Amino acid sequence: MAQKIGVLGSGVVGRTLAEGFLKHGYEVMLGTRDPSKGEVLKWLATHTGAMAGSFRETAIFGEIVVLSVQGLVVEEVIELAGADHLIGKILIDTTDPLSVDRMYRAGARYSLQGLSVAVFKIVAPLRERRRVSDVEQAPVALSAAGQG
């Protein structure tokens, strides 16, 4: 059985990563506020096997979860997904934080709920202003996108 990937975010980056995972045989669900919106339905129609759901449904579905939303809405998306649905899962964060301090605070907020490794693994190097190695942080995403 293929591993299940939940992609939280239905924008260009989220859809591109989801497409890469599909091409490599993963089961994929795209999480969005409104799974019935036009651009999501259009994307689903052209990507056999892809599914769409709410952020919560997608977080529950994914064995691996990719966070692919705008930096300003990260906290809200984690709330909608339900932080408890992310505990113990691999979380790949592809957001481009508009404020490193805001992302760090979000990580600190959720560290008490078991997300410290997932969030701080991505955020801490940004806070220290050093570049995060793509291979070190997201080999699954790179492989799915055909780069690994």
C-alpha cells in the first residue's frame, strides 16, 4: 500500500508538490479551506487519484504532512488541521515565513503539543540566519518533486 501524503495548502506550491508525490506513487490529499472551490476541482480533474479535503481531513489522512501555506496563516492552518492530528508524523514545512520570529513563536506554542521536532527542525536554522540544506530537511519532498 502506498504511503499517504497530506498537503496542507492548495496554492501553486502545494499543488506542485502534490503532483510530484502522485507521480511517484503516493496517495495524496490536498487540504484547503474549501475543497469545492473551482481551482481545486479543476486540479483534481486533471490528476487521477488525487483527493481534496479540509485541513483537518488532510492532517488525519497523511502519514506524512506537508505544510504549504502562506507564512501569515500558518498558525490558523495548524489550528484548523488540529495539532493533535500532526503529533508523531513527519511534517515538512515548505512555507516562506514572512516573519521568522512569528514562525518561531508558532513553533514554541505547539512544542507543548508534541510538534517541537517538526517545527523547530525547520525554524531554528532560519532563526539563526543560516541556510537549511534541502537534503537535510526535506528529502521526501525533493524526491517527490523529481529532484532527489
